[in-house]
Amino acid sequence: MKDVTSSVVAFREAVRHLWNAALAPNANWETRDAFSRVCGEVFAVLVLKPLGLVRERLPDLYEAEPEPIGSLMVVPTVGRGVPVHINRAAPRTPYWDHSVNFLTPNDAELEFIRLFDWNELGERDFEFVETRIAAFGAHPELVGRAALIPFGYAKILFRGPAGGSAAGEVPRTTDK
């Protein structure tokens, strides 16, 4: 799989600055929705199109049940594990308090959805990567649920348009 974390970092920095510097001071729900459309375009230019993913799209920030971008996987970067917030139910609820709250790189297969912040109208940091659990050996009942991984502990990998390997293989597990 190809590591595309640097492209997602570039996206995060660009849209975070746009929101915080220009839009947040007078933000309302219409501003958030317009910003969401801009995010989709910027993500397409910086992440999707360079990978040849012309039919994929970043879900809008207001989508209640967003679909993941199945060819982008999220892997925790610390071999010993990272904190995770897993949604209480599927379909999702406003509660991210499932008792499973720690993941190692080999525990689950996570599909990228979008970047996430708790505050939708205030300053944004895009503190989390929102994912969907595609597989979880120890907890198969969690498959299909949304999960949040801290951005600083996430690696974003491109597995190819059909879920296959891509050039630039990277190891799945690293320790910090």
C-alpha cells in the first residue's frame, strides 16, 4: 500500500487555515455547508485525483451517514496502540463512547471517511480521522460502525482502486 498521509496533511492544513482565518469568525450553518463543498474540491485536487480516483468524493461535513472512501485505509501509527472513539451504534448516534477505546495497528481494518472536529462552527483543528470499521477480529459486532482516530496517530494508506496493492509499499506497524 502507498502511504498518502502527506497529501492528507496538506489538505488538512489548507482547509483548516481557510476555515479558522476567514470563515470561523462569522460562521453559521450555511457557511459550514459552503466550506464543506470547498473541502470536497480541495481533497479531490490534493488527494484523490493524483491517485487516479476520479469517481470517489469526500463526504460532506453535514452527511449523517457518510460512506467511506474504500481505497483509503487508516492505520494507527503506534504499535502498542492508540486511543479510539467508536460510535455507540450503527446507524450512528451522537455518542462516541463504546467500551472498546484503544486500537493497535493489527486490531481492525479502518476505511477513511473524512476529517472530524467536535465543534462545527468554532475554530477547527480536524483533530480526528473519521473511519468506518471494515473488519475487527476480536469484535466483529463493531464492523460497520464509525470510529475516530486522533489525526496525529493515523497513517493514511492507498490500497489501490480495487482494494489491491499500490506502488510504494509501507509496513503496517511502527513503534514510537
